Amino acid sequence: MKKCLPMIVLAAVVIGAGFYFYKQSQRSELSSDPRFASGNGRLEATEVSIATKLAGRIEKIMVDEGDFITPGQQLALMQTNVLRAQLAQAEAQRNQAEKNELSSRAQIQVRCSELEAAKATVLQKESKLDGASKSYERFKKLFKADATTQQKLEDAETAYLAAKADLLQAQASVKEAEAAIEVAKAGAEAAKATIQATAADIARIQADIDDSLLVAPREGRIQYRIAQPGEVLSAGGRVLNLVDLTDVYMTFFLPEEAAGKVRIGSDVRLLLDAIPGYPVPAKVSYVASVAQFTPKTVETRSEREKLMFRVKARIAPELLKKYITLVKTGIPGVAWVKLDGDAEWPAFLQIKKLAK
């Protein structure tokens, strides 16, 4: 049995090496096929920074690195004691303004009643003045005819002048009552404006309080906790880094002769180093319109010296959600693009079912 063991190991090594060289020969043969093109790249995903809107201290962080989160899930809470004090102050100012408005409305009613009373007094004084005027004129005629005394004429004149003065005073009271009404109306309008201003302050402060609770904008996984509870951040300070695992893609580069044949929506197969036996289906979602010198991520020197076009292949969100717990970013691989829509994928790029 011990003598057979080395032979079994040797056979396994030979079979494995043969399989490897067979795969390599397949890929080498496909590289010369004008119906296909390939480029190196790494899996990337859309990253979102969860940041605070206002400056403040972090009170609590509800998630850890690696946690999967759902849209709307609570992630972190900033301290809101100052905001809540401002909210209470604004609410008190609004309540006072509402009372001032009620008081001004009541004053309008009182002043309107005073105006009506003043107008009635004017009518009374006008009637009294009319009587005094007629009496005075009568006494003047009697005095000319020596039918009355000087004293009675003077008394009639005095009564006439007094009635005239009373009428002027009553008319002044009417104007005073009208002015008081306008003042009361202005007070009511000022109170109303204060109510609107404080309501706007309350809405703003409440919005700031609501924004102090940081929630997930989309589905994904927490990549980093950038800050910790107790830390004070400035406005826009980052708390968490979120990776959207439903928006995963690979960026790679193709020469102009191949990039010119690539269309948005073209089929792509991603061969990842982590799972080389399971091609991942993708679609071309972006092709650069301007060529550039290829970055150092492309392996060979001759390729780096060429002008290349950047291409992005995006994996379907439905597929990513199905294998969400297996999705990792940063994994290197090769993207194979079908340039001819009628071409058939070779066997090593045929889709195989991947166990969760």
C-alpha cells in the first residue's frame, strides 16, 4: 500500500498539470480568435460614504464592519441635545407669538367698539353744536332788536363755542380709535409673521434632528467604521464606508481594434482567480470614447505602451443578490468580451451553477 501511494500522488499531479495546460491552451487559442477579446481587471463595487450633515459628537453606531444592511436601516446616531434645546426654544417662541396674535385680534375688536362709540359721540356732539349754533344766532337777532340782554347773548355764544370744541374732541377720538385699530392689525400681522418664522425654524431644526440619525441609503455591506462613538466630527465628517454589492463591475482595457467592436450590452464572461472554473456572466455597461495609456494594472510592457480604451462590465444585480454572501471586491480576474454576437462561448466560458 505504501509503495502505491507515491504512484497515486504522481498520477494526480500529472492529471492536474494536464488539465491546467489544457485550459491554458484553450485560452491561448481563444486569444487569437477575432470574435473575442480579453483584458485584466479587478472586481469593484460602488462605495458610499455615510457622513454626518452637521458638526457634532457621535452618540452611537449600530453596525459593525462586515454587516449586511438594508435600505432605511439605522446605522449611527449623532448627539441631538443642543438641537432639542433649540427646538424647545423655537416652540416656546411660536406659542408666545400665537398668544400675541390672539391678543392683537382681541384688541382689534375692542378698538372697533371704541370707534363705533366715538362715531356715536360725534353724532351727539354735532346735534348739540347745531342746537347751540341756532340758539346763538337767535340771541344775536334778539340783541340787535334790544329784546335780550348782553349777558344772555354771551352765554349763548359760550355754549356754542363749547359745543364746537366738544365736536372737535369727539372727531379726534374717532381718528384715535381708527389709528388704534391699525396698530392692533399691525400687531396681529407681526405676530402672524413671527409664527411663520418660528414654524420655519422648528421645521429646520426638526430636519436637522432627523438627519442626525444616519440611515442606509441602499443595500450593501459595511466595509469600514471610519469613526467611533464619542468622536467629534465636522460637517460632512465620514462615519462609515458602505459597499453596494448589487452594483459590482470589472474595469479592464482593450486595444482600439477590439474596443471599436464592443457595444453597450455586449456579453462578457469574468474569470475570477478565486473561482477560475466558474465564469461569471456580465454585460458591457460603459466604453470610453477617448483612448488612454493603459495603467500599470495591465501586465505586459507591450500592452502598457499601447493606447487602450477603458471598458466596464457590470454583473446583473439579480445574480449578485442571489449570491450576496459570496460577493467580494478586489478579486483579480480576466474579462472575456464577445465581439461577434453570433459566436458561441467555448466550453471553459460556459455558465455553470455555483453552489451558495
